[in-house]
Amino acid sequence: MNIKVIVAIVVLAAGLMLGVMNFMESNVEYADFNTAEQSGRKVQVKGVWMKDLESGFNAEKAQFTFYMKDDNQRIMKVVLEGAKPNNFELAESVVAKGRHESDHFHATEVLTKCPSKYEGDAEAVKNTL
């Protein structure tokens, strides 16, 4: 075989393997804290911020810490790499992406769902019809 064909096949195979590995890493499933603890894999946990529990930013470590309750009512400490997300105080729900560690959920990303300013009063609309 020609050396150029062999090199092209090797480059294509390496690119395909990198693409598959990247896809597997970015394919993150939803779970609760129990599943995250048992699997040890990167997951997304949906829940609500427990505003009455301790939260804060550690400037030395550049980490934001808060407590979150998942859909199964389990409360866990979440440590986010980075600053507090925008509109965190207004969030109706929170999605934390990361892995469970020894005593907390270590998040690499936190997404917030805030109330829409475009939602209207449903009763007022019904009364006008």
C-alpha cells in the first residue's frame, strides 16, 4: 500500500476516536443525587436552591458553595468551580452538572431557570374572554 493512504487511514481513525470520546464526555444524562453518588459519572442534577442554608463564594479557591434539593427531596452541598451564576437569587430551579465527591456534589457548571418576565396572569386573560 502507498504510505500516503496508510497515513490518511491512521489520521482518520484517530480523528474518529477523538470525536467519539468527545461525544461521550459531552453526553451528560439527568440523574438525582443518589444516582450521581452510585455511578461516579458526570451527570446533571435538577433541583432547587435551599436559600435558608449556608451559601457563599470562596475567593481563594474561586468556588461558590450552596445547598440544593433534588427532585427526590435529598439535600446536598454543591461546590461550583467559579463564581455564582447570574440571576441565581431569582432562580425557580437549578441544574448542576458535575460529579459526586466524598461529601458533596462538585459542579463544573450550574444553569438557572428564572421566571419569565413574559408570563402573564392566566386568570386575567380568562376573565377578558
